[in-house]
Amino acid sequence: MKLHQSAQSKAMVITPLYSVDNYNYSQLPTVSYTQEALDTCTFNFTSIEAKYIKFILTKEGPDGRSNLGRYSYEFGLMKSFL
């Protein structure tokens, strides 16, 4: 997946989950359940049956701070998977 430019100041931590019923979610069958990325990341895993995919996106710190003292956290994906 290619990340939006918002990830270039602070890395995004990405955890994909999948489900067949949109109720019970599981981690992908891979050694790396979570990846930290600034630009792109790839998750390699065996075939799964999935109807729903969701991504948990987190950052360890803010991307910036305004003149008013407010912190900003920007998240975005440019492209996901096929």
C-alpha cells in the first residue's frame, strides 16, 4: 500500500485485520502483524477468506503543532491492494 504524504513527517503504524462477517476480526496469517512505514508497506500472507478488511492506523507522535498549541495527526492511504 502507498501512504498519503501525511505519513512523511511521522511514521504510521499499520495493522490490517480481516473478517467474513464484519463482526469478528482476525489478524493476517503472517509473522509481521503490524508495520511502521513512511511511504509504502507490503503485507505478505497466505490465502484467506475475507469479505471485510480494516486497517488500524496509529502514530507515536503528532505531525505538527499550530500557533494555538493544537497538535495535528494526519492519516491517509493513496492506494491499498488489488
